Amino acid sequence: ATEGSRCPSCGAAAPAPGWQRDALLALAKQSILAELRLPARPGAPQPPARGSLPTALRRMRAQPSDVAAAPGMLRDGRVPARNAGMGLQEYEILSFAESGPSTPRSARLNFRFSQEVAGSAEILQATLYLFWAAPGPLPVTVRLLQPDPARQNVTMASETRLEVQRSGWTTLDVGAALRSLFGQEILQLTVELEVPEDWGSPLPSDHSDSHWPFVVAQARARTPHRVHRR
Amino acid sequence: GVDCGGDSRMCCRQEFFVDFKEIGWEDWIIQPEGYHMNYCAGLCPLHLAGAPGLASSFHTAVLNRVKAASAAAAAGSCCVPTQRRPLSLLYYDRDSNIVKTDIPDMIVDSCGCT
């Protein structure tokens, strides 16, 4: 509105209906993308297999009561006190594994995360869900690997030895690994699973299996920097 | 808050629904099916103008007197959102991860005059 004119929402001449609709649709797109910090709409997403999504969503809603904390990892699902009550935008992220190289007794899983959320949010909690089909006690080694841009390779962030007692889901706290990953350029977490020989592959046979591994992460927008005056 | 309808030109909430299918976004936004992009429109004559957040008090009385004395103040009264709520979205990001977030203050629930 020009200076001295009326408030634009009060009594301004209504634009032509067609133009107004197009403008509102464009505005809706623009504001949603801006709030999600997306430069453009994500193109051609690849939805997870039909069987795996409901299982993952159910697990995501359930409170993980037996999250195994790996050595050097924090059990820090609590909300940091400095952020409590500040009304910062929260995110829940569900990431399904992509298969990496595997051998008869080991398998690698890759979890990729987008820069949009990673650039503006901090990880509060992250849990890896793994399903074991073997009925008896099973010794499993879980290694968390992170990209090392300097050596164009991966480095091991942690190693956990689990003694799986029965078939079913096992959870592992990967919050610390994901937190350090979010500060890097390449946002890929690699999980290496290793079982003793003659135990078979530690992974389900295919992606469409409802027991396919996934990571659930809770993140929160970073606290805006405050300007201090001295 | 008043919803727009009929011939009234007073400040009201105009409903506007953006169907994600219509704009070709249904493939990456899982839920909801659309966005209620309501907005505020209409006139705010002097008798409808109030000061949000101020209860009836000496200060309100003074403000009303100032408004009554000044035509410019009346013209500056705006029809604006007085109640808003977040938009909950479940969507696929660029890596086909599923993200759930609440974008604050995206849906206008009611409008009023400043």
C-alpha cells in the first residue's frame, strides 16, 4: 500500500477471482516450501515398501523402553532445559535403510539425511530399529560408520556387541552418532552388522519385508542466536 | 471471529482450501490432503477497532478517545488474524525419508480488527 493509504486488508479493491486464486495458490506453495526450508518441492520420492511403512510408524509411536546405549553414546531422549517451552519447530524423521555391500556374515546399511533439516535443527534423540529372525541367542556386532571426507572413506564412530536373546525388534541409541553427523557435509550414517559364521545374513531377505531396518529421529529447530548488548 | 459470507463487508475470515492433488503435490505430501489457507478480509470501522491484549481499562479508554479524535487512526485499523494454529505435515524429503513436523501459525482460525 502506498504511504497514507488505507490498510490493504481493509476495503482494498478485490482482484479478479481467477487471478486471486492463482496468486493464493502460488503463495501457499511458496510459504510451505519456505517454512520447510526447501528450495523446491522434492522430486519423485521413492516411498518405502508397503509392508515396512505401517510397521515403522507403529514402532515410531511406541515408546522405546529397551533402547540399548552403545559405549560412548548418551541416553539423552530428554528435552534440553534451555529449549523447553520456547515453541521451536520440531521434526520427526523416519529413514529406511538402503542396502550397502554385504558378505555372508555381514551387511552394511546406509541411512541418508537431507541438508534442509540438518542445517537448521539439532537431533534430540535417534533410535535404530533392527529385526532379528533367529530364535536363539545371537551375538551381533553393530558398528556405526561415518563418512570421512578427508580420506574419502568411512571411519568407525562406535562398536557395540549385542547378545540378542530372541527374535524380534532390537533398538539401539544412535543419537550421538547422528548429532555429530549433522555437522558434516555428507549426511550418511552407515551401520555395519556382523554375525558369526554359519548364522546366515543378519538382514531380512528383501526391502519389502515389514522387518526392514529403519531409524527414527527427533529433531528440533536450533535456538535463534541472541544479540547481546554490552 | 466471523466467517465471510453474504454481502457483509466487515472484517471476517475467508476460507480458502489448497488441495495438494490440484497443485500436484500429493506425491510428496503424505498428510494432510490439503492446506486450509484461510485469510482475513474486510473493513474495520472505528467501533470494531480494539487493542488486542488490553483489557477494558483506563488505557483502553484513553486509546479509544485518541482513535475517535483521529481519522487517521481509524483508517489504520486492520483486519488481521487473532487466532492461528499450526499445520501438521507428513512428507517425503529429498532423500525419501518421511518427515513429520508442525509449522506454527499457518492456519488462521479467526480474524478481528486491530
